[in-house]
Amino acid sequence: MTGFAATRFVVDLIDWPDAVAIATERVIAGEPTASTFVVQDTPTHQVGLWRVTPGEFLTDHTGYTEYIHVLSGTGRLIDHDGAVLEIGPGTTVLMEPGWKGSWVVDATITKVYTVINA
């Protein structure tokens, strides 16, 4: 087997980039901010860690698939049709291309993510 990369991070020791506000037009409630620590970025995919503070905001996965694994924090993903998924440490989710809904973040969430461009 060839072509793999492995990295070990201690989340509490990461030098996180400055948090930025979630775009105003996406925010439903609160003043959520997010920081993205990119591990790998290519034309086909991006891998990293993402941290977001409490609030509620819209998301649209048009053109890409996202796989996430929640390391810490709590909240919900709400599908545009109203289906609710409670998320917290250990939750793993696959969001298919075109998935639309909202994030409701109750306690700051840190996740590992992989985005695969369609």
C-alpha cells in the first residue's frame, strides 16, 4: 500500500487560527464564530479540524460530501426537512452532496472533518 499520510494532534495544543464570525446571512441565532485548522488541502479534498462556538446557522453542502467526527461539544444538526440529529463526542456523520440544514451549537464543538469535492 502506498500514498497515505498520518498525523497525530493534541487538540488542546493546536495553534488555532483566529476565529471568524459565521457569515451574517447564515446566522439564525447567537454570534457563532469558527476556526479551521487545515491539515491537508488539495483540489479534490480537504482534511482538518474545525471549532465553532454556540449559536445557530445555516449550511449548504451543494457540490461536496462532508464526513465529520465530533471530538467535543454538543448540539444538533437539523435537516431542511426538520429531521434532528443530536451530536456530541463520538458522533460520526456523513453529509451527502446537496445536504442542507442548520447547525445548533449548545457547547463549543470541535470536529475532525473531510470534505470531498463533487
